[in-house]
Amino acid sequence: MTPSESVPESVDSTIELLSAGDYVADRALATALYLAMRLKRPLFLEGEAGVGKTEIAKVLSRTLERRLVRLQCYEGLDVASAVYEWNHARQMLEIRLAEAAGGADRTRLAADLFSERFLIRRPLLQALKPEPGSAGTILLIDELDRADEPFEAFLLEVLSDYQVTIPEIGTIVADQPPIVVITSNRTREIHDALKRRCFYAWVDYPDADRELRILKTKAPNTAPRLSAQIVAFIQRLRGIDLFKAPGVAETLDWAQALTQLDKLELDPQAIDDTLGTILKYQDDIAKLQGSEAHRLLAQVNAELAASRAAAGP
């Protein structure tokens, strides 16, 4: 199967593809992903940390059986770390071997030193030029908002034409463009020039029904009542003024932690003991610990009881 043949034929099949990788997506996100893959454009995902943006690339790698190439962005990221650099140690060794042999053609040696066999391929070049026979790659450019604006500008050539220019060699063009997923936690705005080259989707916190489906998919060993309580509690937490609201990743971590503690349902002590699983700032923990957490749990239990009563026997 060629890389193009492995791409889903419809939005519904894209949803099924994600489901096969245990990813519960809404239709808008699946549509953006489908269009990005079919039209060979990057998919740009924005949203809060922990809502599942990075996971999409990982799921595509598993379900499409393509290698995942991840470029983790950070302040100061440059071409040498992201695209390529020359293997200077090997070049120096080659020079010394040529000198030891005597009679080396300096012009030929200089040209040879800057050939592909001395090139160290970093993530972007690995994604554009995978190993021969590869089924293609998934290129994840993670947390682009952490990188500097000059690097963002450099990406325009890569994302426009799926190519990079190496002065000593020339322009290297991808034979088969990778599926590109770009994520941003929106700590700064990404320039419009880059966004225009992508299909865009905002990945929001899921509603209660979808979050419960995610929890049942990703943490199936969680007790049913505990799962319902966790989702209802997290949903209420997101409505409180916190420094960092818990994402889906924290929901799953909490479910696994409580299951490890042999909890079948939430109780005030369990919440106080495990708040650090879902809240990552002491001010947020201090705000919730004790009476506030107990109040939220009482509301959650009343809400679930009312739902059960409305559902009938």
C-alpha cells in the first residue's frame, strides 16, 4: 500500500481511523484532519495543554504504520538542531586520512566533504527524506509557540513546498510529502503567513459525554461510578478560576491514580490526597483543598443522583 492509498477516503473513515487508535475525536477535528491529509497540507492544532493535540500525530503513526518524526520546539531552536548539520568530526578524519595517503585532489576532497554521507539529518530532513522503502512519515512539530519567530519564518519554505535548501548541496524536495501536524499551546500568536499554509482546528476541552467516552476508552479498568464522578468533578473544575485548568491528560492520570489506590468512588479524603494529580500549581491546590473540594463533590453526587432518577429504573 502506498502512502496516498493509506489516507482515509472520507470524514467518517477518518473518525474510524482515529477510533482504531483509541482517539475519540469530534467531527470538526476529524474533518480538518481529513482535508489536511487528502490535500497534503499541514494541520495546525491550537488549544490548551493536555487536550490531546500531540496524541493525534501519535495515533496517525500507529494506525497508518508510518514513522513518527517529532520536532520538539523550544526557545533558540535553529536549523542545525531542526534540519541538518555537518559531521565535522568525520570531515576532519577524512581530511587527515587523505593527507596521510598523500597526493589528495583538494578540489575533489572539498566537494566530497560536503556530500550527503557527511550530513547529519535532523527531524525535518528525516521527515522529508525517509529511508528508501518507507511507508512515509508523520512529522510532528510540537509546541511551535515555544520557538522563536525567525525559526517560524524558516518553516515557510518547508511547509509551502516540502523542501529545504542546503547551500552546499542544493534544494532537497520530498518525494512523498509527510503528514504534518503542528501544535501550539498559544503562549504567543503564530504568524498568519504560516497559518495560511495549514488547515486549522482549535482543540477544546471535551464536553462531559465525550470525556466519559475518552475515559472508558483509555482507562477501561476504572469503576463506572468513579468514572462518572471524575468526569463531572473535572468538568466543574474547569469552570473555576484556576491558574491552569486540568486537561484530558490529567483526567486520565487521576483515573489511573485512584484505580491504583483501589478507589471505587470519590470521597473527600481521596480528593485531598490526589489533587496534585490534576492541579499543577500550589495556589490552585490550596484553593480547592478541603471545604471547596468537598462542596464540589457534593454537587457532583447530587447531579449524578438526579441523572439516575431521571433515567428511571
